[in-house]
Amino acid sequence: MSDIIDGIIERAENSRIFRNKEVLRPDYVPGELPHREEQIRRLGTILVTLLRKERPSNVFIYGLTGTGKTAVSKFVLNSLHKRGSNSFKYVYINTRQSDTPYRILADIIETSGLTVPFTGISTAELYRRLVKVVRQENRIIVLVLDEIDTVVKKHGDEVLYRLTRINEELSTSKFTIIGITNDINFVDLLDPRVKSSLGEEELVFPPYNASELEDILSRRVREALKEGTYSQNVISLCAALAAREHGDARRALDLIRVSAEIAERGGKNQIAEDDVYLARNEIERDRVTEVLESLPFHSKLVLIAIIKGLEQRKQLITGEVYDIYRRYAKRLGLESISQRRVSDIINELDMVGLINAKVINRGRYGKTKEVTITKEIRDAVAKVVINDEKLASVWSG
Ligand SMILES: Nc1ncnc2c1ncn2[C@@H]1O[C@H](COP(=O)(O)OP(=O)(O)OP(=O)(O)O)[C@@H](O)[C@H]1O
Ligand SMILES: [Mg+2]
């Protein structure tokens, strides 16, 4: 039996395709970031005052997903820190993980070696401790708040307001905040005062185009994959597919990594274009499952109503979806949501690409929507609903 395991280990160690798979992982910070020279230069210029122990402006960074915001910020701060580690401190917090004001403040305090209990301290007390800690640091603290929209959407912008104001209580040590988001509408959620102090400087990250992605990929694969395992066509294809929606470098890297895994699983020495298409389907399937799992319960129920409705008839309109949905809710002993809300859900499902909803005009009966769904999505829903007892009971009729 142990020879089976030996075989697995040997194959894992002696990959035919990968030289260093880590290089293609999403959180790997590469040594070079081509096509972001301008953003690196601007951020570097803003932050270089750190080396003179002068407080830089706060910076607000935005751009669509996969445009290098996190990578560039880490790259610039790491590079400056290497050249002057005593002159400033650098704290990176992803607010998707630290998703409450309490956690954010606790994280900052804990970087100074203090511990904060999980709960039980008032926010006012946390701020007091924070000010004390920062004072003792006696230098500038750069606070990177990545994916900053997540915490603000859940808890409002009070924490940002307080953090941007904290400098008023400080003398030698000061805070600089770098806020990062991929949600362009996020600024509208902010109080004008927060908006203006966070946005002392603003940096926009445009999406990459296909040839930039190709260049980025070519350099990454040189480190990550063995020579002769990939062709330029394969790289171009990954870049072109990733550029189709918007130029997302993460997607491009995922495509080449998964393609390489597929080729390797097939015992091949080379990645073929077909592997890239298979990779795209695999990634797409994962994405759909993720979206499905994150839907609220009633949205899932509406989705099931659509699928079951379409098993009975060729065409399905909003009112009919609502009737089926209501029957399900009743069967489960739940209060149903309004038809208006169901119609909103149908729009939302359409927007995230789970269904297709087309407006049809019924003359004097007004407008409604006709919904359709693909077989792929139906199959994905079938897999997701079995994890929920209630949904599964409705699904199986
Ligand atoms: N110019 C580049 N050169 C090499 N790799 C890059 C470049 N830009 C981005 N990447 C890589 O693409 C992936 C996504 O980049 P990053 O995480 O910085 O995106 P982001 O803009 O922060 O996206 P999100 O808004 O989703 O957080 C990372 O693995 C990163 O290393
Ligand atoms: Mg990011």
C-alpha cells in the first residue's frame, strides 16, 4: 500500500509541468509588476516622505478586481520598508477578514505586541488603547485597509472617521491611511468628511488589456512552469479569455494555473489549448457555486421556482415564478416575500448571470419578464441545494 503513497509523493515532487507552483498562487507578491509602473511611481512618490519621517497624505486606491491594487501597495510599502525600516511602521489589514471595527482596532493594537480579548472591551476603550499604543510607537504608522468597502457596508464609516481623526490627538507619531476598494460606487457611501480626508490623494487602477495580460503571464510562467511545457498560443489564449470581461490579472493567472493542473493530472508534458478551455469551465463552475452558496435563502427559493417552473412549461414569466415560489414558501411554513421583491430578486439573479430575464410587452397587460436558465446553472443549483434540508425537500418535490 505504501508504494501507492510513495508514487503520489514522487509525482508531486517531480512535477512534469510545474517548476514552482507558488508563483501562480493569488497571494504571491511577484518581484516585478509590469504595466503598473505609473501606479508604482505615483504611490512611491506619495509615500517616500516616510523615509524622512514626514507623514504622507492618505491615499484612496480604486480599480476593478485583479488590476494589481493589493500587489502594488504591498510592493511599494515593502520596498520602502527595506530601505528604512526604522522610520515607519506598516500595518496591512484586509477588512474582509477583519470585518468589524472592533477587529480592525484590535489588529492594529496587536501589531505592537499587546493582546486584546475577543470581546468585552468598549470601542471607546479600544480607541484609548490605540492612541496610547500609537504614541509609544513614536513614528509614522501606515495603515493599509484593503477591501475597505466590506467593513463600511456592514458597519458604516464611523471607524474610518475616527481613524482619520486620530492624528489630532497625536504629536510625533502619526497615521497615514491607504484605503483600497474595487467597488467604484463605494465612495457614495462615505460621509463627505471621510471622503475628503481619505481621498487626500487618489489613485485609479485601469484594467489590463489582452496584450498586457499576455506580458504579465509570460513573465510569471517563466518562474512557475518548466521550459517547453507551454506555448505562446496557450499564454495568448489565457490572456484573451481573461481580458474578455475586464482585464483581470487574477483570472489570467488562475486560468494558466488550472490549465497546468489539468495537463498534469492527464499525465501530459505540455499544456494544450483544450486544457485552457477545460480550465475555464472548471473556474466558471467554481464561481457559479460560490455565487449560489452566497445567495439569501429566499433568492435560492426563487431560483428553484424558476427551474421547476421551466420543467413544466416552455415559457415562464415573473407572475408565474411568484406563484410557484409562494407555494414553496407555504409548504415550508415560511412567510413569503412580496411579488415586488421577487421581481427584484429576478433582476439580481439576471445581473449576476445565473438566469436570463428578458422584458416582454404584453400590450394592455403591461410589461413582464420572461426567464430562462442554462443547463449548467441548473446542474450547479442541484448540487448546492442538497446541502440544505429545506431546499432539498422542495427540490425533490
Ligand atoms: N502587473 C502585474 N504583474 C504581475 N502580476 C500581477 C500584476 N497585476 C496583478 N498581478 C497579480 O494578479 C493577481 C491579482 O492582483 P491583486 O491581488 O493585486 O488585484 P487587486 O486589484 O487587489 O484585486 P481585488 O480588487 O480583487 O482585491 C495577484 O496574484 C497579483 O500578483
Ligand atoms: Mg486586492
